Amino acid sequence: MVNRVVLVGRLVRDPELRRTQTNQAVTSFTIAVDNRGREKSASFLPVVCWGQTAEFVAQYLKKGNLVGVDGRLQQRSYENQAKQKVNIVEIVADSVQALESKGSEGSAQGGYEPDTTPDPVGVDVSDDDLPF
């Protein structure tokens, strides 16, 4: 079985950096991903990342930035204050990549990928190739 998600979308709001009791960084944000085939339709997907990826996202990315997210789907549930069970499906990001140059909308170019092995195949994505 494979649980892998690769998405390109824009941040809906500024990322929120928090720390666990053991001081581990965790950042959550939501991205809007274009629904191909449907005019002006998007899916809003929650994303969470940990450690250095979380610190990168919180420091360099903000609302409106175009990002690439590579990770996995996770389903979890909790009980809210009204004692109701709440189910959540979110993307747990292994890596987050800023897809715009520093000059466009003040975003940072780069990203944090935990794997230090260089990728032998570079992918050049321009704004003209994106559906939105």
C-alpha cells in the first residue's frame, strides 16, 4: 500500500508555528488547490509539518505563497469541548517547497527537504504551467 500525496497550491492564511511540550516545532496551514475541470473551484486542504520543515514554513512562507507539498494523508479524531467526536483528514508534509521566486509577492525561493541526497532530475515549473 502507498500513502503519498503531492500537491501544488496557495497558502490560504499565514502558517501557525507552535511548540510541543518537548519543544518540537509544529506548523499548520491550509492550501487551496485548483480543481481541474471545474471553473473557479478549489479544495482547501489542511497541512501539518514538523521539525525543520515546520520552522522553514513559519519563517519564510505567508498567505498567498505558491507551494509544493510532498507528504502523506493522515486521519485522526478527537473529542471537542462539547464532547462530540471530530474526525480530521490532513496532509502530514515531509517536505514543503516555495515555488515562486523571491521577487514575486515577497516569497522565498527554496524549501526544506529532509533527504540530503540531491535530486538528479530538476523540475522547472513556471507560473504559465500552473492551472491557476
